[in-house]
Amino acid sequence: MDERYYVGGYWGPREETPLECARRAELFFHMLARCDPMFTQWYRGGRGAPRNQPGHLVRSTAAEWEQLFLRGRLRTDVDKEVIEDAGFGAHVWNAKGSQWTRIQVHCGAYYPGVVNVCLFYPPEEGPLRERVLSAPLLAEVLTSMATAWDPDFAMVSSSEMVDLVEKRKREVRVGWLTYLSRRLGTLPPLPAPVRIEPVGTLGWLLVLSPERMTASNPEHVAFTVRVRELLDRAGLINRPEPVTSEE
């Protein structure tokens, strides 16, 4: 069975308006379109979508994304009032069925302990999956995510690898490719063949291997664990528990 790869960017409480989040989304999808032509058009669900299309076309403009985020506000179950500090969500894709790449965003949330996310899921099978799951393309996707959303960390990994490497419930995840914000601390020396590249002035991109790293390869698992341990010793892995006020 193929491993379930994804790109995930994560950041803590950050109060932002729908428009501020929409401007980040506009930049993200413009950067994605430059990564590969398959990331040029995106669609959303909803009634009345053309039958010959994957859904309603989403234009990569701040105005359109602002409306998506406004529709994606979280509300209470009983009276459907907006939960102001819970942020906004949106879900888009670029094709039908197993050939699609999906993206989910939850942003603008700011209550204690919340994690805002941007998740990118490659196709489940077929030639497009192989095209996406290459280190050069994924490095561009990860850089786009880091530049637009300014997460605390982001990574490319499989769910299976995360299960083997992650030690604590709340921690910075390390994957095949990993982005670390400078907010986390100072990067320690890392062993070859790790390649380290700056992402503007925001942080660093770590590429652990030019080849795809899998949970089924013990050497890949051991090396990822080793890099995680080195980053943990440098204080870059631990994420403090949220502080909540007491009544």
C-alpha cells in the first residue's frame, strides 16, 4: 500500500481578518501556479456546479478568497452565531477523483492553544502523484506555503512516517522536507546529506534526502529520527502547552 503523503504548515494563535487571510491565500495560489501548471486552476464544492467540471471555479484573488473565508466561518450549533476567535476554513481541489490535489486551510483563529493549518494532499495514485512526489517540486510547494502563510513549521512526510518519528503530542514535526521558522530558535549543524536553504528572512528549508523517504525503509526512519533528536536538543522541537486563564 502506498504511503499517505502530505504537506502541512502549522502556526499558533494569530488573529487575522478574512481579508488578511485572503491576501495570504492569493499569494500562496499564485506561487503554486508558478510551481507547476497543474496548480493553476482550483475548484470548490457547492450546489449548481457544472457537471463537466470538478466544482465551482475559484479565482486566485483576494476578493474571492475573502468570500470563501467568510462562508467558512465556524458557527455555534444552536443559534449559528459566528465564533469570532475560531477563524475561517476553506477546502479546494484541482481535479476529479483520485487524480486531484486537495488543499485545506484553517486560518485566523486566535483562542489559546489553537493550531492554524494549511494542508496540501497530492493525488492518491497515477502519474500526477509521481510528478508531485519529487523533492524539487515539493520544495517549491513548501517554500510557497512558508512564504505565504508564515507558519511556525511545515513539513512533507507520510502519515506513516509521522507515526514512527513523532514523540510527543505537541511538537514540531520533522519530515522528508521540513521548514522551520526563525522564531523557533537557532538551527544546529546537521549531518549529510541534509541540505539547508534559507526561505527569505523567514526561516530554513531542510531537505533530508533527494530521494523519497518512506516509512518502510528503516534507514530513512532512523535518519529522520536522528535529525529530529538533533533539532530537539537545540530546542526547536518542543511546543509549549497553551496557557489558559483560570476563573
